Amino acid sequence: MAAHTENEITVNAPMDLVWDMTNDLEHWTQLFSEYASVEILERQGRKTTFRLTMHPDENGKVWSWVSEREPVPETRTVTARRVETGPFDFMEIFWSYHEVPGGTRMRWVQDFAMKPDAPVDDAGMTARINANSAVQLELIRDKIEQRAREQVAVAN
């Protein structure tokens, strides 16, 4: 069985700024609160293979995995998948960006399935992803909007 999540937020900032900041993998530790480190392993064309390491969880466990991410600037979309799946049978992520009144809407879609021996099942992980996505999206929105305000102030 597979699970599916969809989460989105509107960022009061220009598309190019939202796109650039959220696709700057080397600075994800400053954008997301959950990542302790990002290590770029390989770049091949638009595709980047990288290792994400999270801050320790509530039990002190540090989770780390390798993912591939490929942005497509022409369509303002990104596809990603976990290469080292850990507790997931698979994990695929799709990001899309759209200009809307009030800024840029960023949407995350995740399709995944948990392994039978994973610490949580599909429903449990769906709940975790939905809860954490809301937190991360709000944090990212706030940081990008702050940067947009700073850019306007410098330009004036």
C-alpha cells in the first residue's frame, strides 16, 4: 500500500526568490529547522545527489539518507526521490511553484510506503509528514518573506 500527502503555502515574495532559496541545497540547514547537515555527493546536469542528516529526534536517534533532486526551471517543478530509503519502501517528492495573487504558492506532494519493519506505518508517517510540513512551510515562508523585505529595503 502507498501513502500520499499534499501541503502548500503562499509566500509573499517573487517567484525567483522563492525558487532560488528553496533550491539552494547547500543552505537548507538555514532554511529548514530539521536538517543538521547537507552534503552534496554528485552533480550531473540538473540532478543533484546529496545526503541529508537530521538533528537528533526525541529519542536521540539521528536519521540520515541520500536523495536525488532535479529542478526544472522552465516548469518551476522539482522531482526528488530517496536513494537510500531507510524505513521507507520508497519516497518520491514533487515540488511545484505558481505565481498567485499575493506571491508564490509552493506545493509539496509526497508519495511513499513504509517498510513492514519500519517504526511507523503509512498512516503514522502520513500524520508526521503533514504535521511537520506545516511547520517547515511556515518557517520557510517567514525566512523568504524576511529576505524579500530586506531586498526591498536595500533597493530603496
